[in-house]
Amino acid sequence: MRLFAAAFLAGTALLQQAAELPAIPVTALAAALALGSCLPRRSAVLRAALAAWAALAAGYGSAAGRGEARLAEELPAAWEGRDISLEGVVAGLPQAGERGTRFLFEPRVVLTEGARVPSLASLTWYAGRNAGADGEVPPPAIRPGERWRLTVRLKRPRGLANPHAFDFEPWALARGIRATGYVRTSPAPERIAAHEAGWPQSLHRLRADIRDSMRQALGEARLAGVLVALAIGDQDSIAPADWETFWRTGIGHLVSISGLHVTMFAGLAFAVVAFAWVRVPALALALPARKAGAVAGVAAAAAYTLLAGFGVPAQRTRAMLAVAAAAVVAERVASPSRVLSAAVVAVLLVDPWAVLAPGFWLSFGAVGAIFLALGLRTGEPGTLRGAAITQAAVTLALWPLLAALFGEVSVVSPLANAFAIPLVSLVVVPLTLAGALLPLPWLLDVAHAVMEASMGPLEALSALPFAVAEWPEAPLVSVVVATAGAVLLLAPRGLPLRLAGVVFLLPLATWRAPSPPPGEAWIDILDVGQGLAVIVRTAGHALAYDAGPSWNAESDSGNRIVVPYLRG
């Protein structure tokens, strides 16, 4: 299973780097290789090699098939920038901002003759486009599941292709967004139905109701957005300054619904159901309490994952819990590495674009490091020493990935996580969920007070000049070698050449970005949307001419495009 998962992952990742979809039926090749690996007269090595190639081809072919289907849903170029009348349903959680409301829209009926639109579009209802005699009028309140008749102008998703900066196009493709645009106010939009039937719409509406009730209960509380993120996975209301603190201290994973939170929720369900199950003799005779608790835990994890918006860490945990529960029900022993491998394949089958998200690599990398750290512990798992070893293992394992994906590594992360993990996971999250799901809003005030108290130490750590170490973009081979070195160092004691992993870390640790030699200047031109930014670099200085426009009060092309380029 481990070899299959690694090869399947490699195939999926290779497809996402391809410039074109394959012309040959890769799935047929995978089937042929898999059949060859089953032939009894083949040597064990050859069978393993054929099986690995079959898994690689299967991953490549599966991702290619999904990609072909999604790319087929393309907005025709002839309909870009033209008025199109649609009837459809609001999907997801609408996000209200200073310029208007952004929301996902699922067209159900195309009213404009001859027009063809994709099944999901990202729309903005601008406040300025409702201007009247008394000035700008905000868009109406938009709720998930509402059915609207709208006139829109669409275009294909486009982004700015700059080194080290966010690339919007693959991000939109991974989420199925095949068009972006805005709502026209003439003819006037019309709300046809307040609620469309169907479980996705009901789920989105439930998440919106929870968000609204939490905002009402917390009012203008500073960290209200953090508690909303912990409850339903909606991170759009977290203040940029708080995000900066979380990032510099390396606890960003704690203010989203992470695998740890899902596991705790599932564990609570397991304990409650198993405790009650053994007290009903008829149930205990029909099914052991351990098996009933395992099924209940998976069901709770699935419910929490859906409530959280189905992020990669939550998906990973749900898949791992499902595999572990299946082993309990089947009375089989499943090794941690096999459970993790099965979760990798399950996540990629559901979402082959997950490999494009940093969270995929960090999430699975962290869990793999924890499993490796189990072999390094000499005391009880619950001891302070065991927790310190686990935190050190995760820090070491994720360092190459963080340096490669973000160009920054939090130096104070081990210290920040040492007190933030138990505080947030064991106190803030349970209080937040109880306050959000039960008619006990005062629990949200308690959760907010605890979270606010933790911000003081976190802000102090974030303010340290050495809190974050910046890393220039290194060659992929250096990242792979450093990751292998980290795994080698975390291997069980007694493995030959285990300490040689330190040598493997050196290429990445000592990497320095190329710079102009003395007497020369390098000139780079960046696309900042409205014009170009020119960067002139010499051996000791860098000059930026025109950092581009400001997008809103909290973001501009300077910090989104120019700064990442200079860091890289």
C-alpha cells in the first residue's frame, strides 16, 4: 500500500505539472501494467516495479480524466464581457466586503439564447453599481441556497503570472470555478426563491446561520473571525494583523479546522457512544461497543468535515479515521503508515488538485513526522518529553517544505505551539463548538477571552526580530534531498547512516539566491495588473519602480506581487 500510494501521488503530481493533457489512454496503460504485475512467474522485484508503474499511471490517468472533464466546462470566448441572463443558486458562503459581496453561483437555466456558461462561477455584486440619488447602496443580503435571476458579465479566470506570487488560475480550476464576473443591475436582479431544495444548499445555509449567530453573539469582538474559523472553517473575517501574528509564530494550522480538531471531535463521539453502548445489553451483544464507537467517530468526523468546508487537513483526517475504523470493525491491525497511505489515495481520488495546495503537503507531512517520532520516544506518550520530541520532529520534517512553499520558516514555532496547541485545541475549540451548536452563547465569550489572553505571548514572539527566517527559492532537488535527510534523522534508532541525514540538509540550509556580480545590474519586469513594475537589482541593492495599484484597504499589488518576488 505504501508503494502504491507513493506512486499514485507521484503520478497525480506529474499531471498537474503537465502543459497539456495526455493524448493516450493512460488508464488502459495502468491496467495493463497492473495485470503484468500479477503474473506468477515474474520476480518479486519486477512485480513490484510493474505495480509501482501501474499506480503512477493510474494516478496520472485519474487526474487527467478529471482535468479533461473540468477543462471542458470553459466559457466560450465569444461570450466574454457580454450580458448573459441566468437563473441559478447561490452556493457556498457569500463574503461581504467594502467593494461589494462576492459569492459562488451555480447557473441552472441560461435565459440568453445561444449562450453557454460553466456550472460554477464566482460573481461580485458591487456596491458602486447600485449607485442612486443618495450615493452608493450596498447589495442586498445574499444567502446560500437562494435562487436568483441575474444578468451577469463573465470572463474566463485569469491571473497574474509572476515568480513567487499567488497564481489565481490553478486555484480557481481546483475549485471548479470556470468563470468570474459581476452582477449587472439593469435589468434588476430578482430573487425567485429563498431556499433551493437539496443537501448542499441546506449545508451551506446551516454554515451561514452558524456564522451569523456567532457574529451576533460576539459583536465587535476583536477575535470573532478566529472563532468563526474554528467553528465552520470560514477564515475571511480574520484580521490581516492577526494572520501575520499566526504566520510568524507558526500556529496558522490552529486557527483553521485542522486534523487535530477533527480527531478530537471524533474521539469524543467514540467515547460517548462506547460508554452508552455497553450499558444497553441488547446493543452490546449485537455489536461490540468498540466497533460502535469507531463507526460513530467516523460519522462525527464526516459531519465536522462537511461543516468545516471540506478542507484538505479535515479530508485527510476523515480518510485516516475511516481506514482505522474499518480495521477495528474488521478486527484487523492497520499500521500507521498504511493508514496514512490509504488516506493519501482517498484524498487524491476525491480531489486530484489537492497536490497544488500547500496544506496537502504540510498536513500529510506533519502526520508522517508524528508517526516517525513515535519511534523516538522512550517515555510515556503523554509525558512532556514525548510532546517535545513530537514537536521537534514536526518542525524538522516541515522545514524543507515551508522553505520551498513559502520562503519563510518560523523560528519561534516550537515555543508558540508548545502552549498554543493545548490551549486552543483543548479549551478554545470545545468552547467554540459548544457555543456555536448549543443555545449557550456565553460560551463564545469565554472562548474569546481565552483566545484573547493567548494573543499577548503570541504577539510578543511575533515581534522578535528573529521570529522568521527567510529562505530564497532553492532548486527542487535541494528540497527533495533535505526532506529525505529529515526523514532519515527521524528514522528509528539503529538504522545505518541515520545521522548522515544532517549532510542531506546542507544543500538547502546553505542555499543562497543568485545575485548580480559587482558592476552589473539585473532588470526584471513584473505584471501588476494596471501596468508594469520594474525591479533593478545590483550586488547590494534593489530598486522597485512602481509597485502597482491598491486593491482594497488591506491588500495591494506591492505586498502580493513585488514583496514575494524580492524575497524569492
